[in-house]
Amino acid sequence: MKLLKLVPDNTNIAFLKWRNIAVAISILMIIGSMALVAQRGLNFGVDFVGGQMIRTTFTQTADAPITELREKVGALGYGDPTIQRFGQPNEVSIRMKLPTGADQDPELANTMADEITGMLKADYPDVRIDGVDSVSGKVSEELLSKGVWSLVGAMLAITLYIWIRFEWQFGAGALFALFHDVALTFGFFALTQLEFNLNIVAALLTIIGYSLNDTIVVYDRIRENLKKYRKMDIIALLDLSVNETLARTVMTSLTMLVALIALIIWGPDVIFGFATAMFLGVFIGTYSSVYMAAPILIWLKVGPDSFVPPEAAGGQAEKIGGSEEVG
Amino acid sequence: MLDFPRWKVISISLLLAFGVLMSLPSLFFGESHKYWPAFLPDETINLGLDLSGGSHILLEAEPADVAETRLQTMEESVRAEMRRANPRINIGDISRRDGVLSFMVRDSTQVDAARDVLEPLTTGAGLTGQRDWDIEVRDDTRFVVSPTSAGLENAVDNAMDTATDVIRRRIDEMGTREPTIIRQGDTRIVVQVPGLEDPEALKELLGKTAKLEFKLVDFEADPNAIAEGRPPVGSQVFPYPDNPSGLPNIAVKRLGGISGDKLTDAGQGFDPDTNAPVVNITFDTEGGAKFARLTQNNVGRPFAIILDGVVLSAPNINEPILGGSAQISGNFTVEEANQLSIALRSGALPVELQVVEERTVGPDLGADSIRKGMIAAIIGTAAVLAFMVVTYGRFGFYANFALALNLFLILGVMAIFNATLTLPGIAGFILTVGSAVDANVLINERIREERRRGRRVVQAVEVGYKEASRAIFDANITNVIAGLLLFIFGSGPVRGFAVVLIIGIVTSVFTAVVVTRMLVALWLRRTRPQELFI
């Protein structure tokens, strides 16, 4: 049996040759994503804007009567509902904004939910209430600010760690790559109008972690090569590092994608958005490690002297570079 | 590399065996593990409400309400104590505004006496010696009593503690199984009830303050003034929705009533005459004596039964009620009477609570999520396992073995900590599968690379593990950072995801690096291969 090799040995692809174009495209994508978020907005779930989400299954009906539902819920006088199918055609979620005045009196939101579920049970005897999410304005504000803080906190803490473990240029490069990943994911959610809820914040943090995984593997090899080939041109050195880690990058990305495809196709409907965001994040994260995190090192003038302690660097380089001893 | 001491092999194996053993009870869902011999572990992971089905309800109290209630109580005590003083101290112009109580002592010679009455009312019961209230005298005769911040904080804290107990009693009374009731922060209570049939009834019960009062009706009051909500001096106006006279309000005497917090029992029953559902209550000795006195002195007059600021009914006192039990009539259904008796039995909430967040998942959806999550996990894992063997051969098999152990270890560690598995947690499992093999991919690719550079087998493996470990370490630390922030700022199910992620990172580094290294070393030592098939 021959083992599978996804990437041929000793590739020598000039990735960094395209760095200016790639970075220009990336910046355009970031700006485009921001514009999308500004223009279309995110389809926030009840977690972040408050309100009610009722999940129902029509057990005896093949297709949920969405249009009719929209009219009937609208007729209750609490504004227009957002009705979406999730999973099967007979499963829908009905999302309502908080009724006016619910800030002062949270009871209003309960009354609204009671009326909607009451109407559903009366008009559709086969309906099954699968779940209710009800979040007040105050709690949703807290969840939103916590979400923002966790993202900002994770990005800064990770950057700091990279700075300590590598050098400040690497920290800056990682931060820039992470910003790219997060911005593009936001853009994706503005474009598709998939529901943006707490699970998506979890997905974003996982994407950050994953993207950084990739960046660190490349950076680690760059650091190693910087000590090993002290005279090599930086662009050639970055290309070499990316090529040397290419097989691993492809393999890991593929295993992640395989796991995620299983989640998207067979997994529970509630985490469809999460899995989709992660799926996209694997691509964005892998790309950003090569085309965002690495070129920045060139512009920030990283060289063999960026790693200060010479005795450690010298010893390391000799040991790894000593190819004579190999038989 | 070949040097792998026996004690290391033994301790690693023992650790793995322990982890797998701990995971076993959780793998046998249901009760089966309860029949196991006692020396086997019986700690299991908990299923989150999004998987088991149930309700998560977040209740919040408004501290301003506590302050207001406290001020009201203070006003009542001041009125009562000043009247009881000997000689009686006349006070007037009583107002509660901006969170402070102020009143005038009509006779300026009584100011010192008034202060003596006030002093014991305003000192805290605690041992700290801190004052609960500040007393200030302005313009010689005006007393201003304002709550100190320490006193108020203490009051809110006590109120929330009592409220948590009351909520617990109420939910126990409902007969639900394994509820979780936790105070959260300064003014919140989390209630989690698995597998609930009717969350509406629960919310209804939790939202009820159940403050019961009996007060004499002020039948001399001018009906027009009452209708406009203007009470006569010494009286208060309460809404009375079921008033037989058709008026929306009723006036009751401010003083001379008793409160319904001195009950030993309450139960739903039927009125012997009308057969309407009622609530029968039994006072404790002290409350019974007070109630007897109230009814004895006011035979022939009506008294109002007030629940949470709304009058339920205002029956006439036909004869003194001396037995210490009474009947509350109102326009109840059997169910309402039943709920009210539960609320009364478990005591009144010292503060009004409101539902600020509710998450309910039906049992069908939860079961569906478990089933789909399992299917996705099995397919995803199987695909990754196959992929690894096809790519790395024997080394892929070792990685897979480590991965399988890793899944048991995650479950085992979660069981030790009694952690909760949520739906995003299942996603975390699948992601851990995807990323755990990354460590082996890094190692194996590095070994391939070193072989290509011409290193001998043992040396290539050695350098592969050594050089890859650095990146594995850094990458996993950053993932732990992201996971920790998710755990700190996340809530509910998302926290469950963070838990799986963090545990998975730690265990996967152990299995993917340490365990595979041991397996590879033992194999190399046994066979001394000249060529690596990787």
C-alpha cells in the first residue's frame, strides 16, 4: 500500500511573489466586509438584541405554513415576526423583537410569548413547541458586551503571548491576520444574513484559535529558518518556510474540513451557523497565515538579528543545520 | 528516543486507564451504572438543558424595590412606635421621597424623646456595629431618616438570600426533579429545571411575590375619593378587580391589619357553601392570636384580603375566628388556588422578581440534538481516522489510537469535574478530533521531512518530535487563551463548548505527543526498522 501524499515533496512555490496583490485584495475584502456590515447589518439573534424566539415543529404537516404564520403572528399586534425554516421544512423558528415598553416591564415580553404560543396551539393542533428563547433588553446588552470583550480580549491576549514567545513584529503580524479573519467572518454573516447569535461568537473565537494555530506553525518555522540560514534573503526564507509547512497546512485543514462537513450535513440544526462559520474560517485562517501574517514580517524588517540572544540562536542553528552527521 | 524507561510506560498506562475508567459511567446513559460494584466510579457528566430538555430562567430583582419596601416598613414602624411611646409622640407631614423618610415632630419638646424611639429602629442587627440608617434633625423638629449604603447593601443581600430559599421551596413543592437554584451576582437568581412539562406555570409561580395581608376596610371613606385613588387620612387605596360594588378600588385602614407571613400551612379546598375553590390557611401560634384579636374586635365589619397589592376579596367578619385557620376566597380556578397555596406555603418573596432571560428546550428537540450530534461525531471521527491511516500508515494508526484514548479522557475529566455537556460541547468534541490530529500531523510531517534530508530512522523520529513540540506547545497555549476567554465571558451552552475545548486541548497534547511517542519508541526498540514507511 502506498501512503497518500497530498503535497509533493520539496515544493518550491513562490507564495510571497503575490504578496502585494494578495494584501491589496485582503484589504479590499476587509473594507468590503465592513461596508457590508454597515449597510446590511448583522441578522442578530435574540441573544444580542433581546426578544423572543420560539422554535416549533408541525408534526402532521409536511411544510410549515410560513406565510399564514407571518400574517397570524403579525395580527397579534406585536410587530412583524421573522420566520425562518431550520432543518426540516416542517420546522420553523418565529422571532419577535421586544415589545415597546418591555424595558420598564419585562412582563410584556412574557405576555407576548404566551399569546403567540397560545395562538399556535389553538390554530394548529399538530404544532409542537420545541423551545423558547426569551431575552430581555438588559441581558442582551450584557451578552453583546461580553461577546465583544471576549473577542477583543482573546485577540489582545494572544497577540501579547506571540510577542513574548516570538518578537513584536510577529505579534503585530498575528494581530493583523486575526483582524482579517474576524472582519471577513463578520462580512460573511452580513452577506448571508445567517443568524448571528452566541454560538457564532464561540465560532469566531475558535476561528481565532485555529487561524493562530496555523500562523504559529508558519512563524515557528520562520524563526527556525532565520537562525539556520542567516544570510538568506527574507522573501526567499519566508517562501521556504511556507513551503516546508505546506504539507502539514493542507493535511490539517483537510481534517478540520472533514470533521466540519460531518457537522454541517448530519449535525443538529441549532449549530448549523456555527459549523458554517467554522468551515469558512478554516479557509480564511489558512490564507491569512500565509498572506497576511508572513508579508507583514517583511515590512516590519524582520531579519536574523530580530532574535536577540545569540548564544542560544547559534547553538540551535548548528545543531539543526549540521547535515554532515547525517548518514 | 529509544530510551523510554519502564516507570514512564507504567505511569502513562495507569493514567490512561484511570481516565478511561472515569469515562465509563458517562458512556452508559441512564441508570445502569448504578448497579455497578461500589469500587467503580459513579461520577458522570451532566447533560446540559439544551440536550436533556428543560428550562433555564434568570430572575432579577430591582434593588430600588428593596429600598422602597424597606422605606415603607420603616415608615410603618416609625408610625407605630411613635404612637406606642409614652407619652405618645405626635408626628406629621410624613413623606417618602428620593429614598429618604422625613417627618415632623409636632411638639418641639419631644424631639429628644423621638430620637430615643428612633435610635433602636435604625441600628442594624449585625455585629459590625454599622448603622443601617442615618438620622438627621433639620430645622429643630424635622427628622430625616436615610438609609446608609452599607445598610441597603445588606438588606438587598438578605432579601436575595431569602428569595433564593423561597424559590427553592416553591420549586420543591411543585415536585420537579433535580432543580438547580443559584444566586448569581448581587441581584439575580438562576433557576434551571430539567425536563419540565409546563414552563409557563413555573414562571407564573416564580413571579408571584405572595405577600398576603389582612386589613380592615375603611367603609366610611367617600366612594368618589376612593374611585379617584385619593385615600382618607389613615387609609390606603388598593385595586379590587372583583369588587361586587363595581368600584375598581377599595380603601383600607393603614394600621391594625396583620400580614400573612406567619403561616404554618396552606392548601387548596372548596368553600362549603358555594363550592368555589378557596385556599385554606393555618396561622402559627403568634399569627393565630393576632388574627383572633383582629376578628374579635371587628365582628360585623369587612376586612380585605390583599395579595401582592391587589385585593382578592373583602368578606364580612361574621364571628371571631379563634382556631388559627382561615379561608381565602377570591375568583380562583382550582389551579390558581393550588398555585397560590404553594406560594403561601413557601413564604413570601421579600422582593419582586422578574424573568429577564428564559431558555426552554423541549425534550424532543434535546433528544434529536443528541442523536444528530452523535451521528455527526461518529461520521466525522471515522472520516478523520481513515484519512490519518491512509496518509501516515502505522504512524497514523498510532495517532488514531491516541485520538480514541483522548475522547475517553475528555469524558473522564469532564466526569471528574461533573462538567456539563451541551450541544455546542458536542461540536467542541468534533472540533477537538479535527485539531487533536494536528499535533500528529505536525510531528509526522516533520519526520517525513527529516527522512528526506537523509536522517536515520531513529534520529528522524527524535528530531520530528522535538522540533514539532515547540509549535504544538505555542499553538495549544493560544487556543487555551481563546478557550478561557470564552469560558469567562460565555454563558450557558457556549460555556459547555469552552469546557470541552480546554479539556480537549490539555488531554490531546498528552495523548497526541506523549502517548504516541511512547508507542513509537516501544515499536522502534522492538523492531529496529531500517526504513520508515511514513
